Amino acid sequence: MIKSFIVKGRSGDTILGLGENNELFFSHRPANKIYLSTVDMKSGALHGSEIKPIVVEINFLEGKYFIRDKKTNKIFSSKISDIATDEASFVPTMGIAKDSSLFDIEPVHLPNEATRDFKKVNFYGSDYISDNDKKIKFFWSRNRNGKVNFGDDLNPYLVSHISGLNLERLSKDNIIESELLAVGSILHWAPERDKPYPVWGSGTLGADPLNSGLFKVNLLRGPLTKSLLDIQGNIPFGDPGLLASQVWERSNEEKYDWGIIPHWSQKDSPWVKRLLKDTKNSIVINVNNPDMTQIMSQISSCKHIAATSLHGLVIADSYRIPSVWLWEDNSTRRVQWKYFDYFAGIGRNNIKNVNINKIESLAKIKLNSDEYAYFDKLDSVCSRIISAFPL
């Protein structure tokens, strides 16, 4: 997820920060020429009125940020600034050189009121710059209150990682313009149009038939989705969320015996607090957290995962962490379709769910290593997911 930070320009500063709705803002101070845009402090672009956009990778080592130009492999370096008494003010130690090779980046916390006069930047839009002029317009779902919808909000990270292209999220009202349908149970939402939608790992929430002529299928979540389409031949299966471990590095240590990942709609349910209390050395992972990097770090620091969230299970598989599918009695049975679809697509045979009302502690669940033999096949699944990317 975007972190707030400051970029030192030739004179004056550019301050970037997060607004109340996790939108990226930046302030234009008159003399600024060069900006750094990033979605996760791991990759992004240097850009400005006087330079051609430079796509970069961002690394931190021994007190310095190292920024690598992905096209030329040139390494830019920076030195951390000294933080002043006020959290939101800084004493820069290095200005930007004429060749754009030296500059400062320093983490900064900005209070919400500091963003009121800032220009709003499209979070996944044209201000995420690659060295390719092409921009992908596509739709992914958001939950009802507009906050992070964990599985669906993996889309921009995965698609930008695979394609290296600019991204623009379309609203639900504009799906008809979408150039890609990817992670999520969204195929039933696609309206009629003349040109078929390229599909990369999408699925459905139920067994209602689909109009096969609407889709150019490159990858489906699983065979249950394929059964709804009148298409012949072999279609690769897999959820692109399995590529998460290629985008976010695994945590350096296993801190927790169990990670509990409730669906976003269940995060305040009594059973979540009960399992946390009764399961020693466990953590609840909030999939409404806008910091995707933190979510991945928390998941990958667990020895085991128990989740009602489908993509909690998908990400556990990505990091090869044994996982258990939890189920709540009052949940709609129809929703189980997407779990079975995903399991069948990757050859996962341990498809039984654990009723959260019939388990006292996750520590009492006995795991059979044979049930996770499918881990050995996930590398090939990830390869076919990557090979199937249509753009």
C-alpha cells in the first residue's frame, strides 16, 4: 500500500500522503520538477515536466534507499533525512542532482487536515507511470462501503506486476469499457457488448449460465466456472492471487502459530474474538486494512492459516502455508461455489470446511501433511497463470 513520504526537489519539497479514503495526494510547491509515484514503496516511477518517466524498483539497505532504473539498471541512491520535532516536517540532507541520480526519500505521517488543499491523484490511474504508453482500463469489485475488498483489490498489484503497464480502474457503471476481467467473482456482471472481454482468472458466485460469446477466455478460476461456458478445449485454471508471493516478499520469521482471516463482513463477529482468545499465539488479519504489504507480511509470518475469506486461503497457498477453510453456519451456501471452483482448479483435495461454532481452538485441528501435497504443483500453476496473461 502507498506509504506517505517526501521527495526533495531541486528547490522546495513535494509532499505526498494518504487522505481519509486512502487516496494518494501530493502538494505542488512552485519550484518542484521531479516526483516519485509508488503504490507499495517497492516499485514506481520518477516523473516530472523535465524528464521522461523512469520506471524504478525501490530497495532499502543499511539506512539508504536504492532506486534501480528498470530499463537501464542504473542505480540511484538516497540518504535518509533527519526528522524534525514536528512529525510532518523534515530537514532534507540532499537535493536532487541535474541528472536525477541523487535524491531524498523519507517516510512521513501527514494528518488528514494537511491533505485538504492537495491535488487528488487517481489511485490506480494514469499517475502510476510505466515506460510503456499503453494503459489498461479494467474493472474490479469494491465492497459495499467502498473500502478495500481484499481479493478484488489484489488486481492492480498483480496486473501491474505482470504487465508493467499503466492502470485505470473503471466503475461498475463503466464495465462495458473494460479491457480485462481478472481476480474476482465478476463474470455475471459483464454487460453485453460487441467485443469480447479478455478473461484472466475470473469466476462466478454461483451456477447461473454465462453468455460464452461475451468472453475471450485465457484463464479461469476453476472448472466450475468453465462448466457455465460453452467452450471447447483445454482452458488453464488458477487464481492470479497465487502470484502474491512474487509481488510481496515473505516475512523473515514465523511469529504466529495461527493466522485468522475472516471475510471483511465478519471481522467484528463474536467467533473471531473467541478464536483469537482461545488459540494460543494467534493473530487476526484484517482484510479491510488498506496496507496490502502489511497484510502479506502478517499472513506470511504465520505457520498456519484459518480463513473464511477465499483469498485468505489463496494467499496462504501462494506462500505454501497450510490452511483451513472456516465456515459460519448462517453464511449463504451458494457462496461455497467459489471455494470449490478454486480448489478444483489447483488440485486441492482437502475441501472440507470447519464449522467455527464447533471448534473451541484452532490448535485442536489436526493437520495431515498429505492434504497439502498439491503445494508441489503450485509452481506449475503459477507458470500457466503468467503464460495466460492476455495483454
